[in-house]
Amino acid sequence: MPESSLSYLLGLLARLRDPQRGSDWERQQTLFSLAPYTLEEAYEVVAAIESGNLSALRDELGDLLLQVVFQAQLAHEQGAFDFADVVAAIIAKLERRHPGLAPGAGQLSAAEVDAHWQRVKAQERQEKAGAAGSGGVLADVELALPASVRAHKLQARAAGMGFAWKTAEAALAKLEEELGELGASLEQGYERQFEELGDLYFAMIQLAARLEIDPEQALRAANAKFTRRFETMEARLQREGRQPAEMSSERWQAWWQDAKKADSEA
């Protein structure tokens, strides 16, 4: 993006926030009120990537950039930092963490880059914890993250300390153990079922890590697959003039198998 275009965008946000010339909606926003929009825009970027629609990705990246610019403008008004400080911070972080930017760095493998990056991050966390006088390796994993994302990060941090199942087979065995405990809890009441279901979910994320699969991406793919197949059944309902109340469990399952077959052959 040309520098002039970025400067123009920054100017637009400043004008919209102007007490005299600005817009009521923009003037009413705070860092907290914008947070849900930022999360929504980030998910829409991911959706555009997964759809393979580069035109949509361009637009969604612009929407996400707008959130960054907007929040930087609010922080500037509070005397905290501005957009230039945001850019300077990420440049400094990249230069600090990426070994490929070090003077005299040769060609590095992806594994070498990742290992170095994680070492520097761990050192930064230790320094931050020392300055604050608190916290271990899990202390700064944000509570506000979606639970599955936070579980993935917690497990990755623990794995960095050597605490992790070494193989997918071992993680799968743990998953099977948790599934058995969930089955046993069905006669033991809600609280035990709640606990065991959480343990099962956590174990599934551990298995995903050993398989080097992002659990959020895998679940989004499963959501999309379920949606396609269910919509196939809905279309069949309409085509045959049936109502959902007419459908038995056995018929639904038969139709589901038909939808699965059609989906796999598509």
C-alpha cells in the first residue's frame, strides 16, 4: 500500500473522531466497544482464506486494518501510543525474534526459525514475569481466548517444557481413556459428566497437537461439512414435500448416510 494511502486512511479516522466535524458513531466508540468488531473481522479474514476467495480476502483484510487504525487512533487520543508506534513495535519484535533477519544469517529451515522464535518468546516471558514478580509459562495465556484456542496454547507452552505426549498413539490412548471415563460418568450426575466432557475435549486437542492439526481449523471444516450435508437433507425434505415432524430417527439417519455419500462423491 502506498504510504500516501495509509496516511489518508489515518486522516479519515482522525476526522471521524473529531469533536466538531466527526461522526456520532465513531466518537462514541471505545477500545472496549470495538473489541467484538475486531474479533468478528479476524474470523471473517479466516473465512475468506478458507473459501479461497481472494477478492473477499482483500476486503476482509481492509476491514481488519480499519480496526487496527481505529484502535490506534483511540490510544493516541489517550496519550498512550499511535499507529506509528504499533508499526515500530512489530518491526522490533520481528527483528528480535526472527533469526533470518540477524546479520550474516544463512538459509534456515522452517524448524530452525520456529525453534529460535519460541526460544526468544520464552525468554521474553521470563523477563516479563521477573519484572512483574509473578507467573510461570502459563501465566500470560489470555483467559479471553476461545477455550479451544487457549487449551491449544496451554498445551503448547507445557510441551515446550517437555510435558506432552510424545506420540499420536499415546495421545490417542489418553483420549480413549477419557472417553471411557465419560461413559462411566453417565450414571454419576451432571457435575461429573461436565468435568469428564471437558477432559475429553482437552484430550482431543492434545491429539490434534501431536498430529500437527489446528483444532479450530479442523472443527470449522467439520462445521462446514455438517452444514453441507444437512442442507442436502433439507432440500430433499422440500423436494419430497415432507415435514420434519414426519421424519423418524431411523429415516433421518438413512437420509444422512445418503447425504454423506453424495457429499463424498461431489
